[in-house]
Amino acid sequence: MLKFHAHPQPARRCEPMSAPTAKIVLLGVLGNAALALIKGVAGVFGHSYALIADAIESTTDVFSSLLLYLGLRVANQPPDANHPYGHGRAESLATFLTVAFLLASAGIITYKSIAHIITPHKNPAPFTLIVLIAVVGVKEGLYRYYQRKSGETASSALEAEAWHHRSDALTSFAAFLGISISLIMGKGWESADDWAALAAAAIITYNAWRIFRPALADIMDEDRFDALRQRIESIAKAEAGVHGVQECLVRKMGSEYHIDLRLLVGNGQTIETLCELKRRLRAHLHAQEPYLRRIFIECDCCPVCPHRES
């Protein structure tokens, strides 16, 4: 069986992180900073450790959002001599750091909550409930916004940040329930909001795993792109001169994908004909799947397959 190998096409230049993406991330930084300040002040004056714990997490969110911003800037740099496949893995590394901040905040909240459960303290002030209702609304709104943008850009880091905002909304809601129980039940239930903070720490830990898993899959080149592979194979099989797809490998780098295709073509075709086939196929793939970057194509000529032009 004869084989014709295509030289990988020059990678398309990766544009720097767009202004809209930068604004998305910086919006999260400013939002988390403002919420951390509001929740911290309300928690101290309202005698609510659940709210203080929430403020601690929002403070770590500020740093994790900054890390996300830096990670996306690096991930969107164009390929160079030392990084021929680009810098997309920086996005996964930024996600790992976000997970580390989540776990650190969960650990701090757990430790402080247990300490407050052991030590008697006052009931939280009623006004803290108003603060928490507002926080839940803002954080849920940010979650939906980031989730939509992560779908538009195929960014695992933006998806991680989206779930980070969702975890914040859940922890704030847990604090709301704890404080409500404490205020309704009265004396003897002062620690209800501390138990709520413990529940929040468990939620944070779960969400840390939820966003860690896909980032780890990206780093390890886990095969989890069946839908994309099927679309690529369908496009390839529809190309004139292609009799089948023997292999289609997909690798994710940041928000882009690198493809290795092994095609079965008819016998008797010239190198020029095969080069033209590969050029057309790449053009069709890039047009229909905009997040594809490098596409390497190898053609196996089958002696028993007829030459087909259309």
C-alpha cells in the first residue's frame, strides 16, 4: 500500500485575547472585589460567620480571576519556535490554579466554621439576609453570562470561572438558609449559619472537582470529542476522491483543536491530485469548524479502490 504524506499546513495566526474576552474576565475581577468588600463588612457588623466565609471566598475569587486573565493572555499567544502547537495549555494551567484557590478557601471556611460552632456567639443581624439575596442574584447572573460566553469560545477556563460563580451563588444561598434558621429559631440556634458555612465548603469542594476534571482531560489528551470527530469524518467522506476515514485523532489545546486525519483514497492518483484534495478538505474543515487549528492529513492509496473524481 502506497502512502502519501501531507506536510502540515502553516498554523493560522492566533489573535491576541479579544477585547470582549478581556472585558468578561475583568468584569469578574471587579464584581468579586466589590462583593468581597460588601459581604465582609456586612458579616462583621452583622455577626455572621457564614457571610464572612462568603467574603473570604470572594477575596480568593479576585485572585483566581486575575490568574484566569493572565492564563488566557498566554494561551492566545501565537505559536513560536519553542511552542509550535501554541500556548493553549496555559488555559488549563490557569484552571488548575483556580481549583487550588477554591480548595484553599474551602479549607479556611471549614476550619473557621468548626471554631465558631465550638465557641458561643450572637445571632446574626437580620439585615444580612438582604445582602445575601442580592449576592445570590448577582452571582447567578454572572454564572449564566460566563457559561454562555464559554460555549461561544469553547474555553474551559471561562467555563471553570462560570462554575466558580455558581458555587458562590450556592454558598451564599446556604448562608441565607443558615441565618434564616438562626433568626427564626432564636436562642440555641446561633451556630446555624456556621453549619451553613460548612455546607458551603462542601459545595465549593465539589465544584473544584467539577472544573478540575475537564482541565485534567485536556492536559492528558483524553479522547472525549466524539461529536466533533463524527462531524470531521462526515466532511472528509463527502470530499471527492475520499473513500473512507481510517483514523481521526483530536487534541484540544486551550480553546482550539489539532486534528490528525488518515484517509483512504483511490489508487492511481498523482501527488498533485492528492495535494489538491488535502487543500480543499482543509478549507472545508476550517470553514465549518472554526476552532480547528492544525490539520495533518495522511493519505493511504488502496489498490482495490477505484479512482473517483466526484
